[in-house]
Amino acid sequence: MKKTAAILVFLLYILQIPVQGQDRVDLIIVGGGASGTAAGIAAGRMGTKTVILEPTSWLGGMLTSAGVSAIDGNHRLPSGIWGEFRKELEAYYGGPEKLSTGWVSNTLFEPRIGNEILQKMAATVPDLTVRFESQWTSANYTEGLWTVVFRQNGQLYRIQAPLLIDATELGDVAAAQGLPYRLGMDARAEIGEEFAPEQGNDIVQDLTYVATLQDYGQGVDRTIPRPADYDPAEFACACAHADPTTDHDPTLDCGKMMDYGKLPNGKYMINWPNCGNDHYVNLVELSPEEREKELEKAKQTTLRFVYYIQHELGFRHLGLAEDEYPSDDHLPMIPYHRESRRYRGLVDFTLPFVRSPYAAPSSLYRTGVAVGDYTIDHHHKKKPDAPAIDFIKIRVPSYNVPLGALIPKEHPALILAEKSISVSNIVNGATRLQPVVLGIGHAAGVLATEALKQKKPLSEVSIRSVQQALLDQKAYIMPFIDMTPSDPYFQSMQKAGALGVFKGEGVPYLWANQTWFYPERLATEFETVDGLRPFYPELRDFWGASGDYLRGERLILILQRIRPDLIEETILNEWKTAGLSGQFSAARTLTRKETAVLLDRILNIFQKEVDWSGYWIEPRD
């Protein structure tokens, strides 16, 4: 009753404030975090008139406003806007080696610099407008149009658009539409994951109020006042480090704990350590006022840990960086949320599709739009009664996120982004990381643009058109680490992988899992035919392919089953035009790369449209 009364009072207050103007755009993005920023840049560059509503004065969310400025994963997968952002960081700091300052990551940077770069990138997009310090108050969809009311500088404004991306940190806009969601750990039987707990619960991952410390020089004392309720025992194991590749007991090394998140210019990111400043609270269903109270507790956890580092560990010369955030307390503007509401999409991205994409119940890998390689990683140290999940045994290769996970079943014009996609609790431990969320946002912006261009509901958009646009923007749709977008044959190999002609080999590898395409490996007759067969009925009764290496004459035979009019001269011309090395001949054994290029150029393999499960959509008469 109290909560209902408070909402009524708030609504009455809102109704007394006049709404200023009513703008009409193509796309509204609520939240200028990692995915919202990427979505806005991508959509705006494609000519979609886009507005981002961001409650802070920064862009980047967890990358910047939350201070998590050590990138987890995707070092060898510089996909799309993530790769572009990293290049800008390298240019600013003077090369990639200048970013490798801490042992946790290959890319570490000062949060304010990340924000400046993202704002510069956004400012170059004429069709993108960012409304900073703008808090949405309502979002309604009627008769094919979204109407969003937001507050900025004490005034209310109204904006309308046919499509909206929920890029909020906790999926608040989708919740306001009444869409059902999952929260916390999934039950094993419900989700179909053997590592999930038997009973579901609402336990989410710990969140963190990161601190950025500055080295003020030996002999300088920047120790903060002793926080209330300080007890050094709370952080007693913060310096313990275990090696996940051995069974050795943890070693105590406080210097290593600090260097974990060492940033350029003598700064340190304080985030994560065992017994550190992680803090457990489930904010999702709390009111804004209740959230603020709980977040103040999280801040106090961080301040106690900072005091512990200074007072107990002797790093008195490390103090809160005063030039980093536009906040009075010198802490980030928002916390690092590791988990959000998770909505039900057109497909559900669960563990079987990550561990064994080619043997999973459906071929979601064919619909991939964002890639990740970081291992599944959960934080539950500050919630001791959380059911134990053996994450060491959940070894996975790198993976791609299916497009259908960004589209909720229950809404025709809402796109999910950030950490609110249709994903299981366990898999969220990988998809929540910065480069993946940037990739999800990039795909969301492209999806919105394609839906508008095709004049179709989201559920009817061509998956291949979204994937093609992403490839054109130097994004990966398959997580192959042995190629880069600068490779002239990158698109053909990515397409062959997304069709399933040449399957990657996945390897769980430390904290940077892998999937290899092996471009120079010789193709076999059988894998080529077997990969093409689901999409080309002409090959379904063709069982004349052996396990021998694929030679030119055999490829001609295979292609002529599909295109009877094809002549060898056409293949010779395509080989030459593509700039492939050497010369095509009937006797030549072909590599996977060469075969992928010829298949792409001769068959235009992305004309083969797939449904949300990754199966071929047969053309209708």
C-alpha cells in the first residue's frame, strides 16, 4: 500500500509539470551505457534518426561511468565498435602496449578517457542525438508508436519513435511494459542446464562500486577517514590468489592484488578481489528510493576496502582519484551491475549452445551477431548462502550470441540490450562482459535500422541482412580468432562459418577461450557437401563426396549440381577477381579459405535465409 501511494503521489506531481515539445525520431534508446552507446552509433551511421536518453553526463556505462575500465576478453576478437573503441584508446595512449598496464587485461584505461572517446565517436554521427542527464519517467507503446517522457534540467519532454531499445542497466523499460522476466538462478529442470541448481532462486551476482585510486607519490598520506563499521577481518583474504590451472593453495601477494587493475598514469581500478569490495544486494525490484539506500551501503563497502588498502596494507599514498569522475565523493556515478532482468526472447541462449554449438538442439550459431571469448564467471562471494555452481567444470569455447535473444516474444517493437537479453543465469556470466555488451548494442542498432528499412516487425526481419550489415561494419558474427576484419576474405570465411559449411574448432582456454577456422587447412569433399546440403536441395541425394581433400574438379562437380549452367571459366574468373594466390585448376587441392571465397562469390551463400533457430527458410512458390 505504501509503495502504491508513493507512486500515485509521484504521478500527480508529474502531471502538474508541463511537457515541453514533442520530437519524432526513428529510434529511441533508453540508456547510454556500453550497449546503448554502441547501438546509437551503429544506427545513426546507417541513417536512422536516433536519440539516446542517458541519466548521467557520460557515455559508456560500466566501461566508464561504473569505472570498470579493464576490458574482460575479446582481445583477439576486435569486433565492430569494440575494435574501433580500442583503436582510439591505442591512439590516445600511444600504442597497444601502453594499455597493458595491469595483469587482468590487455586493455586498461582511465574511465574519463573512455567517456571522452565515446562522446567523440558519437559526436561524429549526424543522425545521433544524446540527451545527457535525462531520466525517463514513462514509456508507452500504442498504435505502432512509442511515446517516452523524460526529465531533463527540471523539465519534462516527450519524444516518439516506432522502435525502442531498452539499454538500461536493469531492464527497467521492458519491465514497465509488463513483459515477463527471469531474475536470479534458474532451476535445473526449467532451463535444461546440468550445472544449474536444482531449485531456482532470486539470487543475482554481487555488484560493485568500483574505486579508482591515484598514486600521489611515496611519503604522501591520502588515507581517508575511518569508515563506520570498519572491521579489517572483512577483507582478510583480499590478497589471496589461486592459480586456476593448478591445485596449489592460494598465495598471499598484496602487490599482485593491487596490480590486477593497474591503469595508465599511476591509477588503479579497485574491483573484484576476494573479500574485496563486491557487495550483495538484489536491486532489481526495488523502488528508486530503495535502490539509492542500498547503493549507499555498497559505496560504504568500497570505502571500507579503500581504508583497508591504505591503513592495513600500507598503501597510504594511494588515494581516491579526484580528477576522474564528476561526483562529489570521487566514486563512479553508477555501480557495476553484473546481472539484470533477463527476458524471454524469440530464442533462449543457454549453456548447450555455448558449450557445443554444432551439437546443440538447434543451430543458433548460424544467427550470431555478437561474439565473446571470456569464460563463464560469476561473483557470489558476498552471498555465502548462494547455491554453489562448479564454474571450473563449465569449460566453454568462444561463442556467438544469437540475434533472436535480443527480441522479446511479447513485444513487436522493443529490442533488448545490455544484460537483459534472453539468456540463462549461467551464460549471463559470460555475455555480461564489456566487449560482448558493446557487440550486443552494435547488433541492436543494426537490427532496428534493418527493421525500419524493411518495414517489418522485428520478428520478421531478415537475419542475413543484419549479419551482412555487421560484417560491412567490421564486426564478427562467428568467433573465429584466426582472422581479422582487415583480411580481404574475412567476410567470405565468416559467412561460410555462419552457414555451417566449415565448422570452427572450439577450445576452452584459460580466460580467453578460442574457436579456430583454420583458413589454410585443406578442405575435404565431405565437409563441403555436408555443410551445403541443408541449404541446397540439389545436394540432398548426393552421397558421392569422400573424405578426401577437395580438388578443383570435384568442386566444379559439386557446384554444377546446384548451378548446372556453371562452367569452369566462371570459376577461373572469380578466383582471379578475388585475388586468390596461385591459379585455380582441376588438380589443385583447395583450402577452407579458398573454398569459402568461391562458394560466396559463385553461390552468394547469404541468399540462404535462416529462421530464428538457424534452419533454412525454404522459398515459397
